[in-house]
Amino acid sequence: MYSQLRHYGWPPLQAVGHIAFGITLLALGLACAGAELLGGWEQAGRLLTGRG
């Protein structure tokens, strides 16, 4: 994978940034799906604000 990134001219730090951004989006998607499974956005908001 690293050799492919070098072939296309991406510096290693830029590649790491893209990978980290992808992981962040995936984690956000999983968090949203988990909030839906746990009873919706209202309960998730209450949990995050400590009013749970």
C-alpha cells in the first residue's frame, strides 16, 4: 500500500491524514448507528450532556 501511495506522489503524512480521516468518518457512522439502536437521538443527547 505504501508503495502505491509513493507511486501516486502522496507524501506519507498526507496519506496518514487521509487514513485517519477515513477512520474518523467510520467511527462517526458507527456512533450514529449505535445511537439509533439505543433509542434515538434524544437519548443519545441526554447521555452526552449528563442528563441521562
